[in-house]
Amino acid sequence: MGEPGWRSFWAVTRHAEVAEIERQNALFPNSETSVQLPDAALAQQKASGVQIKTLVHMDDPEHAKYRKLTNEWFKPSNLRTPFEVRVGELAKRYVDRMAEFGSECDFARDVALLYPLHVIMSILGVPEEGEPRMLRLPQQLFGNEDPEFAGEDRNAALLAAALDFKQYFDRMTDDRRAHPRDDIATVLSTARIDGAPMPESERLGYYMIVATAGHDTTSATLAAGVEALMNDPDQMRALQRDPSLIDNAVEEMIRRATPVRHFLRQATEDYTLRGAKIRAGDWLMLVQLSANRDEAIFENPYRFDVRRRNASEQIAFGAGVYFCLGAHLARMELKAFLRELLSRLESIEPNGAPEHVVANFVGGLKRLPVRYRMRSAA
């Protein structure tokens, strides 16, 4: 028996088992309900007529067709110069922003939320004046368990956010069809699948996955990474003395943050997993947050260590065909920001208690008050 109002599930918490399930997408496919939500929210969304189908709700061959639409945009070869230069410029802009604040800011709200947002919106094609709206909508969609974002009725808040998202991107679709540009919005507005225009629910879902997954996850990792360095000055000084450690430190920050907490999969046939008898039709919750703290893989897993020998074995980006499309972009953003920040940061310390978003799907810090001293930009 499960909790009333929620689907029952098997909790898959070990690194090896999470990877085992993710790599067998035929046996454990995605579905339209690949995230754990209360039954009432699922029913309300279905009744509203607003259907959203993203890449995380698809399986092959459908998944491969839709992923291919933007695969070239996110390949390392495409994201290198001149876009890599642009990311570096934006990193400097937001470190400059910290300097402009003087010696105090809320790093989560004032910097970490905004920098990745600006990067992904420039790729998607959302103008800068639309960014505050794109910042608010993911908070309502993914943070709707948090009373600060959802208010008294989180199911209603979730539906309202989805409707707002739909209206905004329906207008963008009409604009790009009339006035094509060099951005992902144009790709999605004019895309054809099997010779026909992309269906509305899939198009809306694609906009949503790019706008939200390309922002919230990176901002959560950046805030968690800066918090970890702030709380362990020796680690920060190690990176400042040897910037070649930054690449590995980014993997460790991703492992520590693991912004996407879980995904659901449904078994299509009986299966034995770590001695447990899974039946066809059973739901499995893949708990990435736990897998990235599996002591069988990561020695002393709760310690943040920029020199961790196997930090890159983190599974926050998924595995197999579901591996995150924007993983290279996220790494690029984090590395660029850390190189800029650490070259100018003299000291940083807490300036109040941090606060986390109340969320069971995508989570992270919503407040990180800090006090710091910085050198002038070169």
C-alpha cells in the first residue's frame, strides 16, 4: 500500500541500479507521468486540456526524432567559439554584478539564478525583457511544493504557470514562422516530424525543457558549488592556486547539487533488481540524489572534494539515451563562471542562513546570503 493520493513505487537509490534501469529504456520506458506528482495534480492537468510532452516523456524511436531537432545546437563543436566567448563575456558580466553590489549579495537570487538564465534564453531566442517571466515560470512549475512560489493551492499554481508558458510560446511560434531567426525558437516553430508539423503538445514541451532544464539545473549547481567553496576555504584556495582543477571541481559540484532529484520509470515486464521482484506495471523512482552519494562508488560521499578522483562518475545528467542534451553547455557555463570569479575573489563567507526550495523534482538553493571581498577586474 502506498500513500493515499500518490502512486506507489520502488525506490532505486544505488548508483549501479539507477544506471542499470536508465540504460534499459525498452524495459523501463518514459511516460507522460515520469515525475512523481499527486494524483490530484495529474487529474487537474488532464482536465485543463493543457498537455505538455517533453523529451523526458518520450522513448525511441520518437525520442530520437525529437532529440535530433536540436542536437546540433548543443554539440561541443557548435558551442565552441564564438559561443564559448559569449559565455565567458556573460560570466564576467555577472561577476562584475557581484562587484557592483559592493561586499554583500544573495548569491542564489542575484547571480546564480540570472547568469544561466541569460545564457539559455539567448540560445532559445527569448529577448532580455522576457527573462523575468522565464525566471518566474520555472519556479512555479518545479517549485510548486514551496508555498513561497505556489501560494495556497499548488495544483492551481502549476496549471496557471503551464497556461502562461503556453500563451507566451504560442506567440513566439507565430512570430518565428513569420520572421525566422538563428535561434532554437525558429527550429521548433518550423520543425517537421515524419513530414508533418510538430504537434502542439510536443512543441510546447520542447520549449519548456529548453527554457527550464537549461536554467534551473545549472543555477542550482552554481549556487551549491559556491556554498561548498565558501564553507571550505582550503578547497577554494586550491582552485585559485591551480585553476586546472576547475574542470574536476565542476563535476564534484554537479555531484553534490544533483538538481534533478528523481525520475519515474514503469516496468514493461517482470524484472529482478538487487534481489527485489519488480512486476510489470510497477513504478520505479530513480533517486539520482541518493545515487550520487552512494558510498560504494564515492568514498566519503558527503565530503566536497575538488580533487575527488572519480567525480565524473556522477549520474546527475542521466545515462543511456536519456543523457542530458545540455550537459556540455552546463559544464561550459560553470567553468567559465568559476574561472572568472576565483581570479577576482579574495574572500567569501556566509551572511545569513541559506534556504532551499521545497521541491521533490528539481531543487536547490533559493537564498544564499554572502559577504565577500573582490579585486578589480583585469
